[in-house]
Amino acid sequence: MKYPSLVSDVLNSNELFDVLAWASARINLLGEHIDYNHGFVLPASIQFKTISGIKFNNKNEFRFSSDHHPIVSIEQIQKQSGDKAWVNYLLGVMDKFSQHGIAIPFFDCTILSNIPIGAGLSSSAALSCSFALALQNFLGLNFSLEELAKIAQWSEHEYAGVKCGLMDQTASLRGKASHVLVMDCLSNEVEYVPIQFLKEKLVLLDSGVKHMLDNSAYNKRRQSCEEGLSIIKSQFTNVHSFREVSLEMIQVIQNEEIKRRCQYVIQEIERTQLAVSVIKSKNIKALGSLMNATHHGLSKLYEVSCKEIDFIVEELQKSSSVLGARMMGAGFGGCVLALVNTSEFDRILPNLVENYNKTFAINLKHYEVTIDDASGCILQPIV
Ligand code: ADP
Ligand code: MG
């Protein structure tokens, strides 16, 4: 079996673990802020991974370390704060396993990752998902990947305080090479749709900014949508979710801000469904146009973009070598996802990097995306 490069590095380093598991970063082609609004999302797992390595210890404490943080020792499963807060993503998973009546012996856990953190690529889901997969193999359990995704989501809700949908965890654990997941966020069912690029490629441009340091804006958008939907439901009794809501129906909402949020959601759900059909018919150009329209909605209606991200998207959209570009992730920074013509894009990139640097004094990083198998696990020792 061919392992992801980071996993091969760990195996070659001769560091011994009882269990090693990994999960992926993800992109989302379309359907931003739609998972918790019960539409459809189009994520895919990519080449960046987080690995969780677990081995028994006889120290009477759980010890966690990460390549980004010093070691944290924990005697009891309870929420942490300050420098130790990152282990909450893992403690939530342990708590959930304990709630199933599973006894967890003390262990050392090492986290390694090549996912850019806080860039909208879902390093948080890859962290909790890789750990959930490692822990289940360590303990000899057999939850399905779907169940593990839900456990990781619960951990992010209850221990990290982010009321995320299930998209990130699903892609992080269940994605497949060269496939987009079409996830129905009402039933959580997943369809795998092959996606092929011939002359095009997907590129992530990392703005290097993250304006919201807490999750208040994310949770506020979520609350506005819930409020909007409940107003619509009170007037239209056949409406159960945003899927049944039309643009005419949102006129019953008085608050203009809530109305704009709902307008974005309705239009994005429609775009996502269109995107599935254009991917199936291999109309990559049309997919690019839908990405551009999504960015417009995110920036002007849902208002989760920022000046740096808008700058990158606008510069990209000026070029004929770019089929589509949009902000990706929760917003207020992070990455732009661009669908570009492979041969021409490399010519425009240096100019974009220079202009971005001149305007914001930030070094614009970029990553070419490979859609890759999401997760895996190895029980050691391997002989
Ligand atoms: P994103 O998921 O888009 O990367 P989030 O803000 O949701 O951004 O998650 C980032 C948080 O997840 C970090 O602040 C940290 O607490 C945790 N995290 C992610 N990856 C790691 C890692 N490799 N080591 C330690 N903590 C991590
Ligand atoms: Mg996250």
C-alpha cells in the first residue's frame, strides 16, 4: 500500500506507536456555510494530512504532544483552556467513547501534521478525526467512519465550542482520490462523483490572515439563519428546511441583514445542485462560473469575506487563465480556492504575489491541490 508521504516519514523514522492513523484536510468546491443550513456541500479530501500516533504508557496520565505545541499531561478527561486548549479536540472524542462505556487506558499521543492551521482547510477536523480513528483501533472498537465523524463533530461542538456541521469530519475521514463528495446535509448521505481535470487544476491561495480569533461570527451567522428560517416556517407551513424556501418567501423577513443571509443560503443551495450536474457532464468551465457567483454571495450577502480575500479573488477573476475563484472555509481570512488553466496560471502568479505583497505586506502562499484518499490506519509494530 502507498502511504501518504507524512505517514511514510513517520514509519521511516522508526518511532514506535501501537497505532498510527491519519485524516485529511479538505477543500469544498461549493456549498459554503451550507452544511448547517441543510443543503448540499461538495467537499473533497486533499493531500495534506494530520497523523495521530498512540502508544500505551504506565504514567497514570494521558500525554499529548503536537508539532505545534509542547506536551500536555492530563489526568482526567475534562475541558482545558489557555495553552492546553488544543487538546480539547481530542478530549471530546475520549469523553464520547467513555459515554459509550468504553474504558480508556493511559497513553501517549503524538500529533504530526502538514495541514496549514486556521487556513480554512479544516485542520481541526483532521485533528479530531485522525485521533478518533487511532483511538478506536487502539481500543479495538469498530465504529463506522460515519459514526467516528459524528463523534469528532460532537467533540468540536462540546469541547472546542464550534457548532460546525458534519461536512469537515465526513470529508476528512471518508473522502476518496479523484472524487468529490456530494453530501446531503439533511440525511448526511454521501454520493461519490468522479472529478477529472485535464487542462485545469485547483489551487489554494493562503491569504495569511485570520481576522476573527474566536468563533462568534460563525455562530452568529448560524443563529441568523435559524432565526430567518423560523420566521419563514411560521408563515409557510410546508417549509421544513431551506431547501423548500424560495426567494419570494424571504420577503416576510423584516430584518434586512437576516434576509441577506437567507438569500445567500437559498442561492447557494441552488448553485450546489447545479454544480453536481456540471461536474457529472464534465463542464469544468461552468463549475468555475458557479464558484465566482458563490464568492459574490459570500462577500456581499453573507458578509464573511474580508479585504485581503476579496483582493485575491478580484485579481484572479481578472485573468482569462482563471475559470473561477472564491473564498473557502468559515471566512474572514484563510484560503481562496481557484480553478485555473494549468499552463497559463503559472505566468500570472508572480504578479499576483507581488501585488498582494505591495498592498498588504503579506507573502501570499499557494498550494496545488490533489484530491486524495482521506484516511487510514496502521497497527504497529510492522515487521
Ligand atoms: P481550521 O480547521 O480551518 O484549520 P480552526 O480554527 O477550526 O481552523 O482549527 C484550528 C485549531 O485546531 C488550532 O487552533 C488548534 O487548536 C487545533 N489544531 C489543528 N491542527 C493541530 C495540530 N496539528 N496540532 C495542534 N492543534 C491543532
Ligand atoms: Mg476547523
